[in-house]
Amino acid sequence: PGPRVPELLAQGLSFSFEFFPPRDEAGTVALWETLRSLERLQPTFVSVTYGAGGSTRDRTIGITRKIAVETTMVPMAHLTCVGHTREEMTQVVRDLAGAGIRNVLALRGDPEAGPGTPWVTAPGGLTYASQLVALVRRLGDFSVGVAAFPLGHREAATLDDDVAVLLAKQSAGAEFAITEMFFQASDYASLVERAHAAGVTIPIVPGIMPITSLRQVTRMAELSGREVPASVVSRIAEQEGDAEAVRRAGIAVASELCESLLSDGAPGLHFYTLNKSKATSEIYANLRLPVG
Ligand code: FAD
């Protein structure tokens, strides 16, 4: 079996990339071009998301297996509780083990009717990510990571409740956390401070989503339930009408955020790549990170 992510995180700054399973053949070809291109940056690990209700189950397992077998990169598979019984989740974890995957990001998932609608536990299923963490840890020698939220999860009543949940995930066996996208280094610093005060000791890796189009600003707000800060929107909107200038402004904003996070002591950076290599490669170059 390959390395465990928590051990890689303990060795020094971690740079990781996230991908989603494509729907069609063209998307698959594009994903593999991106993976091969980003492989040159020698990421610490790469992760593959899990679609709602198990819709990507076989593709998530297939892609992580192929990354493990055919590339030099360490894969991690995401898994959610959406629409699954415990038995189904157990079977997915067994399939991952069979594919040689030992790193899992355990998530509850968003409600089936969409982010922000009420959560409904599937019959025979699980209600909280912490329960999935415990299930995966019981099933074998997996490293398990979880989600964390710099501005609090949209369903959490208070920020204290939100970090109590992160602590519960740690107690259930989570060994690291990756955050939702955010745009101000101070939001990450506040999460880390709250988490430490609550007794969280696992590394919390900030998640970075470079904005490369104006449409993405709206989409991000819909997904997280949080507005992109006005200061960020205005820097990008100033370039409206010039797609390349919009992209450059987005990369500059993300690069500055990454610099602040690293100088504030973040254990690494996790990039939401959207299956493209360009933005991540450009931020890497701006940060003068070692390549190859
Ligand atoms: P939980 O930790 O279970 O929290 C969900 C809600 O329940 C929170 O409001 C929490 O405060 C509350 N809660 C938890 N435990 C308790 C308790 N004991 N008592 C009371 N309230 C409680 N989604 C996908 O579908 N596929 C993916 O691959 C995917 N990858 C992601 C990767 C990252 C890095 C991140 C940050 C998110 C990802 N998501 C993914 C989205 C995620 O599934 C949603 O944000 C989801 O709404 C919350 O998941 P969670 O694991 O944080 O849930």
C-alpha cells in the first residue's frame, strides 16, 4: 500500500490537487492531460471527489485506482453518506481497499435537493461525517481526512458548534482536515484559532479555488452559501469584458492568498483544480514553489 496522507503532512509543506470524475470520454481525456501535466509539480497527494448519491462511485474508484497504478502520485478518494446505506458505504470502502487506496476524505455530502436545503438521512444510512470517519477507520488501515469550514458550515448554528463538529470528527479518528474555499487569510487564521482552542490538533489544510471567470463568482456563492468578499469581486469585475484579464486578476488574488497562508504557517495548500492545470500551474510559478 502507498503512503498515508497524515504521514506526508508531517514531513513538511503539502501541496495537493483535487479533481472530479468526468461525465464523458472527452472529459476523461482532458482529465488525464491535466493529471499528467500537474504530475510534473510532484504534488504531495491528489484527490478525487465523490458525486451525489453515489453517481460517480465506479468512476471515483476507477480514477483513484488508475492514479495509484499508472502515475507517481498518491491518490485519495472522497466518500459521502448521500443516498447510501451503511452496507453500501462499507462496500465502497472495501472496493477502495481492493484498488490499493488507503486515503479517504470522509464527508456527509450536501442534501440531495441541493446545498442549503434540509438534510435527510438515507434509510439505513449515516447522518454525520463523524460516523463515516468511524466506519472507515473500523474497516482497515485507512487514513481519514475531513472537511472544515473557515466561515462555519452553512447549516451550523454558531462558529463554536462548527468547531465542536470538527473536534468530533477528530475524536472519531480523522487525522487531517481540508477547508472549503475562502478568500481571506484571516478567515483561515480564525478557524485555526477556534479549532485549537476547542482541542483540535490535526493539521487543517486550506482549500484554494482560483476564480478564473465572473460566472464562477456566482457559482461559488451558491455552493458555499457565502458571498465572495466585495474586495475580491471588485478586483475581478474591474476586468469585465476581457476574459484573459479576468483570469489574470483571479490568479493574482489566489496567489496573494496562498502567500499569506504559507507565511501564517499553514501546513500546505489544497487546490480545487476543476480538472484544469493552467491556474494551479500559474499560482505555483507565482509562489516560486519547487517543481520536479
Ligand atoms: P458534517 O461534518 O456531518 O457536518 C454537516 C452539518 O451537520 C454541519 O452543519 C455540522 O455542523 C452538523 N453536525 C455535524 N455533526 C453534528 C452533531 N453531532 N450534532 C449536530 N450537528 C452536527 N461533497 C460531495 O458530495 N462530494 C465530495 O467529494 C466533496 N468533497 C469535499 C471536499 C472538501 C475539502 C470540502 C470542504 C467539502 C466537500 N464536499 C463534498 C462538500 C460537503 O459534503 C458538504 O459541505 C456537506 O454539506 C458537509 O459535509 P461534512 O463532511 O462537513 O458534514
